[in-house]
Amino acid sequence: MDNDRDANDVEMNNGNDMHNEEEEEDLDDYTPIDQFTDDDIREMEFESEQKVVEFYEMYAEYHGFAVRKDFKECDIEGNIVRRQLVCNRKGI
């Protein structure tokens, strides 16, 4: 993650990571990270675990802390069905 950016400039898309052919249309899907509500975040869906981690790392950085991976639950096929991210100081 690029720590040289001002946290107020961090923007994320709405979680679907879909890209249109026209760059200006892509911007319609972006919301400044400080404008996400709790409900917005609960309703987000991500394409991969990596996309989830990237979002929460940026979200945490904006709010002044860092996250790390914790609990993981998989289905019988080994697919992650739930992943818990926690403050990186949890348990210290």
C-alpha cells in the first residue's frame, strides 16, 4: 500500500471492481472512503479475499490504524466463506 498518499485522497470503488471501457464512466463507481456508511460497507461484495484486504487496509489507514488477518472459515471444498480482519494490535 502506498503510504505517501494523503488519507483524504483515498478512494475505493463500490466493491464490484468492474471496469468500463471509458475512464470517465469508471469514476461514476467511485466513492471517497470518508463517505462510506456502515450500511454501505456491510452490503459490499468483493471478487476475492485480496480485494477485501485491500479495501480494509485503506479504510483502516484512513481511520488511523492497521488490520491483519485473523479467523478464517472454509467450506468443505476449501473455499473461504468467512474471514475476520482485526486491528493489528489485537491481543498485544
